Amino acid sequence: MATIFSPSALLSPSSSTVSPKSLTPPPSKPQNLPIQSSKPPLTNLTTTLTAVAAAAAVLTTSSLPSLADSPSAAYKIYYGTAASAANYGGYGGNSSKQDSAEYVYDVPDGWKERSVSKVEKGTNGTDSEFYNPKKKAEKEYLTFLSGFRQLAPREVVLNNLALSDVGLLDLIGSADSVTSEETKDEKGQVYYVYEINGVGAHSLISVTCTNNKLYAHFVNAPTPDWRRDEETLRHLHQSFKTVGSF
């Protein structure tokens, strides 16, 4: 599978866009309470104000179901080792995944890790995957390939990724738009960033090359979930880094 890329290809600094088809009710007017001849009990007024405040708090904190309870939801860092299929399943001695990690990305609390088989790792290079147990189509995963010193042109990289991912191939084929750009981190490492806006799904992809390996990080979601959870999903996308670049 490694032969489908062009290691000698030059990086392209430009950006490109491809288009395959291209409760709270409004506050009412304050009403003045009628003044009675006798003073209302202070306890009744206090009770009323407390009830109003409690109702306002409920309306303010209520929200639609989401993969995260709030925009400031907690995340955990996943440390990926990009181990070969032959070495998959153990690292020996007291070595931890954090010590031997080659890349990291954030995972929302509550998401589950899917076990990747040796066969899957050996055929399409999938190294790790997490998904939202409430909506399993919402997920992030990483694939890697060895033997690459530099990135081929952006269009070539995306097309070759699709050759080993039928879902990605179908999404690109039916997408309303596909955008790509080249970015660099503070240390100068190059990343290709893709966004695929499909009729039924949305995908964010980040690809980079280092340590003689090509890493591709994917964040996918059905369109309705994307619209609701876009902020969190973009956070996951932006959290991907290779070790040594942060």
C-alpha cells in the first residue's frame, strides 16, 4: 500500500477547494403587583423569588443531547504508539504507551475505544479508534503507513487514503464540497487538512509525515450530529499532534 504515494513529490503551499456538486419565551413586559392595604408576608415574597430563580436556572442549563455535556467538556489524552502488526498487543517490560507514544489526540469523556485487530492494522494501517457509544457513527481514528519521508501533493494523498477506506471514497464521491489546505505548526511540521462536507456525513482529516511514517487522523459524524457537535468535533480534529511537534 505504501507504493501508492510519491515520497519524492514536492509539498504544495497553496489551498484549494473542490466542489463535486457543489425556553425561554421572550421576556414579557414587567407587571407591577397591585399594592394591597396590608403588607404581604415577607416569606411569601421570598418563596416566589426563589421559585423564579430556580426556573430560570433550569431553562438556562437545559440543552439538547450531545456527545459532550457542555462546550467546556472534559477530555482525556490518547497516546498512540503506531506499533506494527507484528508488535501489536504489547510493548515489553515496564514501558507505558505514554513513554512510547508517537502521536496524541484528545478523546471526550465517555467515548469508547474500539479494539483494532492485527488483520485490520496490517491491511489498512488503522492504529486506534474511539466512538460515541450513543451514536456510534460519531468517531475518530488514526491510520499510519511506514516508509514515507515526505508528503505527496494534497490531492494525491487524499485519493490514496480513499483507496483503502471505502467509506471515505463514497463520502468524497457524493460530497457537496471538499476543501484542503497546508498548514505548519510552531516547529514547522507540515500538516494537510481536509474537510469533506457530504449530504449525509461530515469528515475532518489531518495528515502529516514524520519519523519515516505517514499519519492520518480522521473525525467523522453524520450531518445532524455534526451540526450539533461541531465545536467538540473540531476540537478533536485540532488536538492531533505527533510526538516531538508539541
